[in-house]
Amino acid sequence: MSDLPATVPTMVPAPTQNTSIESARTTAIAEIQMQHAVARTNPRINDVVRQRLLFECVTPALAAKGIYSLPFGNEPVEGLTIRTAEAFLRARGNMLTRVDITGVFEAYEQVRVTVTDLETMQVESDETIVRREIERKNPIGRTVLSRRQKVTKNGLEDVYIVSPTDAEMGGKRQSAISKLRRNLALRFMPFDLRVEVERRIRETMQDDAAKHPEERRRAMIDDFASLGVSAADLIEVIGQPIESLSPAQ
């Protein structure tokens, strides 16, 4: 019988989660470094960026969706929309947007959006929570999570908080991503350019409304109808027939 000791097999540890995360991080850094090198060989020209963006602002299709307006007290809150922010990113070039789902839980998802200027390596990032719930007036066939009352023109109405379908959750997620992307993209836009863009969009809207008043009125009515506001509701609010509205109104 041999006196040699038995050979002890070497145990190779299985890859851990930390190893996978570090590998993904290393790969991401390498990709950004490569993109940065490419961007440096084709730098942007600020005057060209401005020219490209203002050219898009004179198109009625962008101008119609270029500025949002939300009611807030006696004065509406207005600003540039995600469509304008996307036009800015296209005009600026050498910009990278990354979306990461950083957490998935029973009641919500955690989403992070990062926008990077590949020339200067300026990085802007933010996170938000997308809750797994959605409001519906009719709860039939849905999993009801809770119920609340909402003030409407007809008085108090019951609104049900239900679990969303995959499609509805996807829509909520995309909406949250768009808002983050908009806010982050506008951090790169110089203030004077933002003012000029808003002015050009408003001029385009007024000019288009003056040339095609009936088409603009119909589009406005359709937009409100998609939000559940009828033409009769509009007449009640503005206090005059819709066809009597001027292009500026």
C-alpha cells in the first residue's frame, strides 16, 4: 500500500454575482472609452448644432409637440418636451443614453437613466421608481389593490388602483424613462439656446395656425378628446365657440 498522501482536488469557486457585476462594469467602461475615442475624432461644432436644432423647430410636426403646458394655479407651467430634447440630442451628436433596471420588486421597479457627452465625458444620471399599479374607473377583470375617490365635474367618483398588464407596465416604464431622459438631456442645453428654441417653436406654431386655422382647431379638439375632454367641455371652459378662436388663442 502506497505511503503517498491522497491528492486533494482543487475546488474552483462558481462565479458569484459580484463577479458578474464587475465583468459587466469592465465591459461597459471599455465600450465607453472606445466611443469616446471615436467621438474625439469627429467633434461637434456648436454653430452647426444650433442650426440643426432650429431647423427642426420650424417643422410643424415637432413644434406641435415641442412645448408642454401643465395647469398650476393661475399660471400654467411650460417647458420643452421629450421630443425637443430628442431633437437636441440628435443635433448635438456624440451623446450616449443608457437605461438600466436597477431593481425589480413586487410593488415597483427602479429605473436609472444616464446621459453621457462622449466628447467631454460629462455624465448626468438620475433614478425613478415605477410602481406596479394603475388607475382605472372600471375594475372588472382586474386585480384591485385599493380604491380612492376623485373629484370630477360630476362630483366625487370612485377610482380603482389595479395591477397593470405587461403592456400597461411597459407604457409606464417608457413614460418614466422619457421624463428622465428629457430632464437629463436639457442639462446639456445652454440657456440661451433653450430660450431661442422655445421662441422658434412658438413662432412656428403661430405661423402654422395662421395658415391652417381649421386644421389646427381640429387637431386641438382631437388632442383634448384623447384626454377625455369633449368639445362641449372646451366650449364651457373657454366661454366661446371653438371656431371663433384666433390663431394666437
